[in-house]
Amino acid sequence: MQTKTKLTVTIDSEVLPRAKAFARERGVSLSSLIEESLREALADHRLTSADRVDWDTAEARTAAIVARLDEETPEESWARLNDQTLPIGARLLGQAKPETPLTDEELDDLRYEYLREKYG
């Protein structure tokens, strides 16, 4: 799990109420809004400064996400989903989960139905 660090930020007195209202409309904290804005700015910078993906790093980050999916909070899941620095696969991991795991027999039935519809 990522650690958080406190930071004091100075914001124009006219911007602060608007930022709070914007965060409230989105259902997130002001801290989350600021963090997400920074992530987007850093992602934009990363994309313009280097248009290639470091696949070793991407695979390592994906593996780390998979390892902690079960203990991830909904807020962390939402932040990861919106993290543009992550590969799309890593952002989408764990987003679609069945209510109960399917049995092998249920998976076989689904495969059979799919193939029956596809090939008749």
C-alpha cells in the first residue's frame, strides 16, 4: 500500500472555495483532487518527454497491483483506474469481479454456449 505524506500548499483565496466545491461535486476529497491533478500533469509530461513505455517497469507495477488487489480500498481502486501513468491493463485489473467465483463446470457451460452460438 502506498504511503501518504502531509504537504502544506498555498492556494489563492478565490480558488480554494471553487476547488472544494469541485471536489465535493466529484465525491472526492480536496487532497485526492490535487493528487489526481498532479498525476495527470506528470503523466502528460511523461508522455511528451518519452513516448515509449518501459515494459519491465509496467510489468513490475502490474504484478505489484495484482499482489495487493484484495486489500485495496475502493478509493485506491478508483485512483488506480484514473492513473494515466499505468498501462491500461493495470488500471483495469480487478474492476470486473463476479459476485461468486465460477466453478469449472459453470465455465465449461459458458464456453459451450459461446461456441454453440458462434458455430451453430
